[in-house]
Amino acid sequence: MIKILDKKHILLGVTGSIAAYKAADLASKLTQAGALVDVILTTSALQFVTPLTFQSVTGRRAYTDADLWGGEGHVQHIGLGKSADLLVIAPATANTLARLARGLADNLLCVTALAAACPLLVAPAMDGGMYLHPATQANLEILRQRNVTIIGPAEGHLASGLAGIGRMVEPQELLNQVRLIFSRNGPLRGHRLVITAAGTQEPIDPVRAITNRSSGKQGFALAQAALDLGAEVTLIAGPTSLGTPGGASRVDVRTAEDMLEAVLAAIPQATALLMAAAVADFRPIHPAGQKIKKEGGIPQIHLEQTPDILHLVAQMKAETGWPRYMVGFAAESQQLLENARQKLQAKRLDLIIANDISASDAGFEVDTNRVTLLYADGRAEALGLMSKEQVAEQILDRLVSQITTGSG
Ligand code: CTP
């Protein structure tokens, strides 16, 4: 993963909600992502968690209102606020939201929020009735108009025992949102990338399908890397259990035909199409409407070719100019470079990523890949064995160079 949070100074404000225990997980995730996390707990947060909880996961001091009146109290909040790259308040109670909206400064967190010049993200957590109360809604509206990022709350089980709106969103989702805040001025800002991932499934009958072993990991890693560089990402995915990278618009598809439709709908105005999906090449001509039974004997399944998506997109590009860049993948078990080069030309690509799937540490289902990048101008660049995240970063890095120099 691109280390966009590396050495970023993040202030995490924790207020008095039962969701405060989840804030420890968020602090841990931010720290693991490379951020320097300073935590400020309100007095009511101390009813649920302790400074030690946070110090243990961040390796840094956690502050309380006692620090407001300590020896350095008068400068503490200014120092914390001024040096922060981002202030996150999670969970944010109705009370703290009201204080923020009105600019009150009666605890260390709110004083710091007033002194801070960095962006503010809040994750409300409270009972559904409190959240929907006009007072809370009006406070949130004030914060929204001040460009505060408000994430959640989510619906689900509440501490009151009832179900409804008011839960703090999960720490992983908050981490995703934090990454988006730091990536929004990246080199791909203003560019939309369409990325396909995973294998397609071509039905034989309602329960069986022709598919392949693609996990989708490489395509999802590309989507995350593109988001981290500030791109807007449309992720078109075949069936996979992988979670959506935060901020991507995901379109789930099953067959090659569905994927073609989704790709054609997404590419107008797109800067690039990255076809990491393993599209099935053949499909049953007549899928059975009912489950095929053994009594009928061994079935003969007649196949036809699926549409070649890159081929059709290349035609569209020739007519419309979109997408500006086309990147393909070639998973080969023999004559890797020859086959890949042939596909690069036949599909009129700017770049193809050749992947030797006969190696046990590259290709399907594993976390690593060993690829060679082949460019339309004949250049070849072999990358060593690396994680699929690193492969994704390298590919995006090359794409950024092409886009910014206007070549390709
Ligand atoms: N591809 C596509 N549409 C298809 C099949 C493949 O757009 N119906 C794309 C893949 O997503 C990949 C590239 O074409 O980016 C190469 O895919 P690959 O399966 O290696 O090539 P094929 O053209 O299908 O050739 P073959 O399977 O015969 O090697």
C-alpha cells in the first residue's frame, strides 16, 4: 500500500460514547499505516477508556483535560492543533458536535479544534433519537458548511438495545476516509480510472458456471493504489469476496457480457482502462434454464467465444478518444513475452503487464507477482518478485508518468 499516512501527524479526539473502545482500534490502524497519532480524551471518554489504552497502541502520549491546566497547558492546545495534518474526532457525541458547531472552548479537545488549522473529520455516534433531533441536525449542517467531513453514523445495533441509526462507522471505514483526505491532491486528481478485476462466470445452468482461478487481488490492489494517488475509481468486479477499497465506485458483474456493458458505460471521459480481470474466453451457447440432472446422461455443452472487451474498447477509443490509455494483462503459462507482445499489438494497448502464471509465487491466488511491463513503443521493463500491492504501485507510477508527460 502506498504509504500516504507515513509520518502524518493525526490528532484523534475521543469523546464519551461506548464506541470509544473502537477508537483504540482506529488509533492502532492509523499507527500501523505510519501516522503519528496523538490522542485527546474528553473527561466523559475516560468513563469508557483510559489514556493507557491509546498510549499502548500509538506509542505516544494521550492527553486529557488535566493537561489543559498543567504547566504547559496554555500552549499545549496551540502546539497540538498547529502541528496536526488532520484532526479526527471519533466517536463524536452530540454534545461535542454542539460544542464544535458553536465554537465552545471548555475542554482540551474543543480548544484544540478551535486552534487547529487542519481539516477536521468527525464520526458521530449516539442514540438514533439524539442524532435525528433537529438540534443535532442543525449542528451537523453548520459543520458541513465549514467543510468538516462527516462520516456516518451507520445503522445497526445501538447501545440502547434498539436498532437504528447512530452507530459509529467501523474503524476500517474511517481509515479509508482518512486515506482519501490525504490522497485528494495526488497526481491523479481529476482523472477517472476504470479498473476491472477478478474472473467472470459463464453459466452452464442455474448452479454451475465456467470460471477461472483469478482472485481479484491484483485488480483490487490497482484500485487502492489509484485512489491513493487521488484518482476517481470505477471498479468493475467479477464475483469475489474482497472488500471494496474505500472511495471506489464498485460495479459487480458476473459474465463477460455484463462486464463489457459495465466497461462501455464507464469509459466515456475516463483517463484509463486497466483490464486486470480474467475474462472467460468461452461461454455455453445455451445455458440450461433448470439444473442439469445426472439422469439425462453426460451433457454436451457447446461453447462460443465471449466478446473481447479490450478489442471492442480499442475500437471505441479510435472513434471517441476515450479512454486515453489502455492497459491490459497477459497471464501466460508459456512464451510469456512473445504472447504478451502479440496481445499488446492486437488489442492496441499502451501497456501490457505480462505475468508468468507457471511460477508458484506469481499469478492466481497468491499474494505475490513477478511481472514484465511491455510498452507500445517496444520498451520492456522486468519487475522482480513483489507483492501485488507493490506491483500495483509500480504500474500506477508508470501510468502517472505517461499521463503527466502526455506520452503513450
Ligand atoms: N480480455 C478482454 N476480453 C476477453 C478476454 C480477455 O478484454 N474476452 C482482456 C483481459 O482482461 C486481459 C487481456 O485481454 O487484460 C488479455 O487477456 P488474455 O486472457 O491473456 O488474452 P486473450 O485475448 O483472451 O487470449 P488467450 O486467452 O487466447 O491467451
